[in-house]
Amino acid sequence: QVHLVESGGGLVQPGGSLRLSCAASGRSIFSSNNMGWYRQAPGKEREPVALIIGRGTPTYADSVKGRFAISVDNAQNMVYLQMNSLKSEDTGVYYCKMTYFDLAAWGQGTLVTVSS
């Protein structure tokens, strides 16, 4: 079983930055097939924001390219999402997801609100 806990969300002004963290327990994130960050804006469906497929290069939603960066610390079993130049449309609940050969795990989410 895999347990994921996100943190780092909060209220930030447009143009500001936040770094989200995802702490994994139960299994090593190094053994995952895929990992990534998703978000769900109010009234909208959950969408992928930043993904790492296998050992490939991270991919990003067009709306966050050049502003967001996903990174991994295998030693600490952590995944991060650095978010810069935040916009009001980045507001939403951000979720971490890990996919293994036999299961997929989601965290409980962390709320990011971009507002002046």
C-alpha cells in the first residue's frame, strides 16, 4: 500500500511562487511506473499538470510550461512541484499521484489559491 501526503498549498498573490511537496510512504517512489501532479479547479475536472512517465523527461500541461517544474528526491521519497509566476487560473486543489505495476495511489490534495 502507498500513502501520499501533499503539503505546501496556500494563498498567494498573482505572480508569486509556491512549492508543493508530496511525501510517499509504503513503497519507494523509485519503483513507480509513473508519477505526477494533477489539479482540480472549482467546477472543473481533474487535469494533469506535470507528469513523469517511466524514467522519461517531465511533461507539462501547456498552461504551465515554463512556469512549473516537477522534481524528485528518491532518497527522501519525495516529489515536488515548483510553481512560479502564478496566475488566478492556477487556483485549485493539487494532487500527487503514483502509479505502480499493481496499483495507483492519490494523495488527499492541497489547496492553492491565487488571488490578490
